Amino acid sequence: MEEESDIINKSEVLVSLIYKICRGLPRGDDFMFKSHLSRTAIFISSNLAEGQKKGKEEFREYINTSIESLKELKAQLNMVKEKNYVQISAFDINKALDLCGELDKMIHELLLKLNA
């Protein structure tokens, strides 16, 4: 349970950083992008929190959904990075990508433990 809590806490830090990044995105056409970016980040911790209340088999499914959301978030962050928005700090984007990498490793380790 402690490992799941650590992952959820780290993913909540990521969500806060994603909201900060979204505030730097321009208004207008990118509204859907902002919405999708923030929802994807939220899905990571939400799925883990909900899944840990389920049985082992179901928890695996929730973990896999979190992994897919994490992959999606990384792709979206790379798109933001490529657009090179002046209002968004490259440091924040790189920090978010680093957090995604850390979470990816932690979540995969959790999945391996469940499969053992």
C-alpha cells in the first residue's frame, strides 16, 4: 500500500505541474488540448486510487490504464515542447517529462510485483 501511495502522491505533483503548464498555453483553439492534457494527467492517479480498492486482477487493469494515460501524457507534453510556447517554461515541461519517466518506472515495478 505504501508503494501505491507514493505513486499516487507523485502523480498528484505531476497533475499540479500540468495545470501550471496549461495556464501557459494560449487561449482559443488550444482549449481542447488544455482539457485533454489535464484530464490525461488526472486519469493516472485516479485509476491507481480506484484500482487499489479492487481485487488483484482488476487492479492490474487499472494499472495498465494508468500506463496508457502516462504514455499519452508524454506524447502531449512533447507536442507542447515542440510548439515552443513562450509563456511556458522549458524547465516545467522537462520536469513534467522527468516525473512521467519516474512514474512509468514506479508503476511498472508495481505491476511486476502484482504479477509475481
